[in-house]
Amino acid sequence: MARTTTHTVTNQPPPLVGYDVFGADRALVEAVERHTEAGLLDEVLDELSALGRSAGSAQVQEWGVQANENPPRLRTYDRYGNRIDEVEFHPAWHRLLGKGVGSGLTTAWARPAGHVRRAAGFLVWTQVEAGNCCPLSMTHAAVPALRADPELAAEWEPRLTSTVYERELRPARLKAGAVFGMGMTEKQGGSDVRANTTVARPLAEDGTYELTGHKWFCSAPMSDGFLVLAQADGGLTCFLVPRVLEDGARNTFLVQRLKDKLGNRSNASGEVEFDGTWARRVGEEGRGVRTIIEMVAATRLDCALGSAGLMRQAVAQAIHHCTYREAFGGKLLDKPLMRNVLADLALESEAATALTLRLAAAYDDGSAQERAFLRIAVPTAKYWVTKRCTPVVVEAAECLGGNGYVEEWGLPRLVRESPLNSVWEGAGNVQALDVLRALQREPEAFNAYLLEIGGARGADHRLDAAVKHLLAELGDLEGIEGRARRLVERMALVLQGSLLVRYAPPEVADAFCASRLGGDWGSAFGTLPHTLDLTSVVTRARPVA
């Protein structure tokens, strides 16, 4: 009997696939153009467009789905009963990580305009699959910490900045490239790493130690090496723990279990124990936090970049859906209220992109003034951009209606991922208090911040008023710790506003300043003043290369 056809499928948008994720993001392209020297620009744009086309391809997007649907598994023992502590990943994970390494996402320290091109690439690659960006971030960020020991840096930096990914566990000296993880927090202390109890006992060879203790969160436990903190005789100290020793024997690195996480499912986060684990000291005893702080700063910027990438992908999916979907007699994109929602989301995305790429450019510059700016701007950006990610992604999912709540449409994975960067590398309170420390102890950092926002002075009266209000708040020190979040939020918005006023199209800057700085905005997305040019804002954010 012939099957009866009940209906014809219509009015469903085509998949957002087969496009250049980088080239279709005008705000990102313009940020790269703004922060790259003319002599390098063609090379950088070509490189990023190649990565963008890969990220937008059907094959690579399928790898992202496969890596998340097949999370890593811990194999504590082999079939003979030998302890091996290995984590098995789906082949798609290795393809993604290999592509990220091969595309230069760990090479920022080794080439001109390295941080800007790497930051843009990281923002693009996060949109494919955020989990593999964890080892990419740790590997990138380990370089400045290792430079505290020139001998270690000379040995390891060429491996960490290599474009070769080799997944097998073997001595690092035999590998063309290596990836790094990190282990700082313990059960009893969390972000308070000075409460760590892992002990380091010196061995006969100078600079080598034996570790005993644990790490409650160890990122990427199948990495070739790890930077960890432990208590030596001289106090909290930074150490390098190789996964495999020089003679080919496995270092004692006992993976107790893998975390069952809300999101970031493709990536392994483990609980590990050290029991006579061999380690090499990095930097001086008692200066562990100071040694590892540059790594922490770099990973904090990556948290902001990752959130900017998640927001961009969510906004791109929402605008793409509404471009094709019809309801109540017309395209959703043309409905005034939906246009307001999409424009509001696009503002958040562009502001995050402009801020994070500006910080990457400061790394490339490397001057004393730019380093001072980074000291205060990185925790500010990390606090605010990662905080905005979840509400943006959830609202974008709502733009797809019921489809946005269905796994096949991709938004649920973004929703689960969206809170992560706010938690990793110091949650919101940690970032806000770090900004306060910079304000109180490092006046050159705040001076650099003022110089940066001063570049937009007089360009918008709402921005000028917001700066005046910010300075008044900073002048009142009473109860400042309890006001830290409010203060850092205002600092972030003023900084974003100053960048958009200088570099974004007038309609984008006008909408941002009216809503975020001028107070003409509600408590939910889609409450922008209706008199603004919202059509231009949405058109700019549409993912069309």
C-alpha cells in the first residue's frame, strides 16, 4: 500500500553551513583590520578566512557534534591490570584539536601580530566546538609562565608553539609538538590557592621535586605537561609535571575520575592525585602565584574570547533563522519587536568582540603602558563579557522558538556551555576583587584605563556622563568591596562604549550608548529605543560573507 503523505515541509530555514565564519563577522574582520599592521594584513586575513571556511564547513561542524555526543572515557587500568590513567577521546576530538593547533591557535608568542590573529581565530574556532579550546588555551598560556625559567622555556616553548599535534603519550623530547594542562585548585581551597596542601619535597637533582597531594580540577589530563602549584619549603611554588618521563616511563599521575559537567562535554576535566610524582620547579620557591599569574591572565582573556565566540554564534544562528522564517504574514526579521531583540543581542556580541580584540592587540604591543592597561582591563573584561554570555545565548535560543530547545539545532549545546567561562579561571567575585586590587595598588593600571577611554572624550554625551559618574563612584571608597561588581560592570561598559564610539558604525555606537550608558533600556533584551536605526544594526550582524 502506498504511504500517504500528510504534509510538505516548508518554512524551515536552511542550515547555517558552508560559509566563512570569520569573513561573515563584520565586527571581527574590522577589529582585525584595525589592530594589524598594513604589511601583515593580507596574510592575516587570508589565514583567518581559511580557518573561517573550515569552521563553517559541514564536515567540521559534524566533528563538533560527534565530539560532544561521544564524551571522553577514563581507562584507569589496561586489560592486564596495569595502572595507565588514560583518557580516550572520540576521533573527532583529535581532528578538532589537531586543526586548532595546525591553524596557529597556540603560536601567538612566536610571530608578528600573533595575539590578534590568534584571538580572532580562537573566537572563530570556539563557534565550532568549545571543548577543544581548553587545551588550546592552556598550551598558549603556559608560555609566559615557563619564561620564568629560561632553560625550561628554551626546551618547551618550541613544542608549545608548534603547529604539529601528536596525540600519543611519549617523552616530550620525541614529539614535534606538545600540549599543556593546568592544575591549581584543590578540594579545600578552590580559588584560594594559598590554602593548597599538596607538598613538594626536593630531590637530589637541583630544581627537581617529588609531589604528594591532589588537584580537584585538572584541565586536559591527557596533555604532555602540566603547570601546578604545591607547597615547597619556601612556600607556594609553581612546578612543571610531565605526563611521561625522559626514559619513557609514565609519571605518577593518578586520574581518579572525570567530572560529569553541565557543558563542555567533549573536554575532559579530571580529579588527579600525586604520589611521589616527579616535577621540575618553575621560578623561585614561594613565588608560585607570581610565576603562574601571566598564564592565568592569558587564560582569563581566552575566557572572554570564548564567551564572545559563543555569543557570536548564538546571535548568528538567531539572525539566520529569522531571516528565513515567516510568521504572521512576514519574515520574522522584518517584525519590529523581533528586530529589536536581534539588534539588542547584536550589540552585546559586537561590544564583546571589540573589547577582546583590543586586549589581544595590547599583548602584541607589549609596551609598559599596554601591560598596565591589561592588568586592569583583563579581569574587567573577563568579569563582564563572560557574565553576559548566558543571557545572550538563552535569548538567542528563544528566537528559534521550540527549535531552539532541541539538540539537533545546536543552541542547547551553546546554552550549556555559556556559564562555563564565568566560572573558570576565577569566578565573578574573584575578578571584581582583582580589579579593586589593581585600582588600589597599581595606579599606573588605572591611568592606562583612563587614557584608553579618554580617546573617545567628547564623541558622545552619554559616554562622557558615564565616565563622570564612574569617577565619582571611584572617589567614594566607603563599602567599595561590596560595590565591586557594580563598579567593574560600569568600567566594562564605559570601555566598550569608548571602543564602539571610536570604531563601530554610528548606528551601533548610538544604540549601545543610549541603552547601556544612557539608561534608555529595560531589563530584558528587545527593549531598545524604537527610534534607533535597528535595521542597520541587525543587517551588520547577519552571517553573510
